[in-house]
Amino acid sequence: MAEIAGVEWIQDGARKTFASAHYKIHQDALKTVYELGHRGTNMLHTHYNQNMRKEEAVRFWGILLPLSGD
């Protein structure tokens, strides 16, 4: 599917996007690791805290919920 769409497949891309957007919106590492099922924040900061601007996180969550973008 990724080849058809012309994009590069990223291993666990959906999970990493969720984690990055969740953390950027909530600014709460413990809340994000709880949602991911991790035991501590090390994994979040090592693998899931991707470079995502808040505007991108608002846009991501806007797919599901209308957010104000505060």
C-alpha cells in the first residue's frame, strides 16, 4: 500500500504518530505512557517523542474531534 501511495513505510508509524500527537497536545508524559501501556517515560522520550509541531497535532486530532487549537 505504501508503494502505491508513493510514501515510505515507517515501522509502527501509526503508533509513533499517535504518541507524538498525544504528548504534544497534553504535554503530560505520564498520561501518554499510560495510554501506550509503557511502564516509564524512557521509551516515550527515546522512540515516540517525534518532532511534531502543535499545529500538526491539532490537525491530527481534528480527524476525530473538532479541536479549538488552543
